Amino acid sequence: SSDVCSSDLYRKGTSRRYHLGFGVQDVKSALVKSNLTTQDFGGIIEETNPDGSEGYKGLIYSEFIALNTHMIQKLQKRVTELENKLGKLEVNN
């Protein structure tokens, strides 16, 4: 499996810090794999130049907050369910 999130060494300045980020194409590929389009998720900007060629592409990171929160909540619920099942198995053994 490929990760959508990547880390890159910050290339400007002298900080030499690593920053996490997403690539537009990686996010778009993840949408396709999830049977979604850029109309279903407003986190991608894709502009076309007046001559019809590809223009600016970018991400709207604020759009990811609610999605990430939702997925974390789903995972927390699933962990609780699995812990409860495990607890019942341990009691029965």
C-alpha cells in the first residue's frame, strides 16, 4: 500500500526541518480508489489555463480537518468494539 502523506526536507532557509504534506495526485488517486471524485471532496483545486492546458493544482488543507476527525472517531469506535469483544473472550476463558 502506498501512503498519501509524505515527508520532505524543507529545502528553503537553514532550518533543515522535515514537513509532512500531501501531493495533489496522491490525494486524487486515493479518492478514485474510494470511488469518489473531486466533486465529492472539496480539498483539491485544479484549474485550467485559458488555452486549455493544465493550470494550478493545489490542496485546501482545511477541508481535511473534518474528514480526519470523522475517520478518527470511526477508528475509536472500532477499537472500543474490539476491546469489548476481547474482554468477553478473556472472561469466558
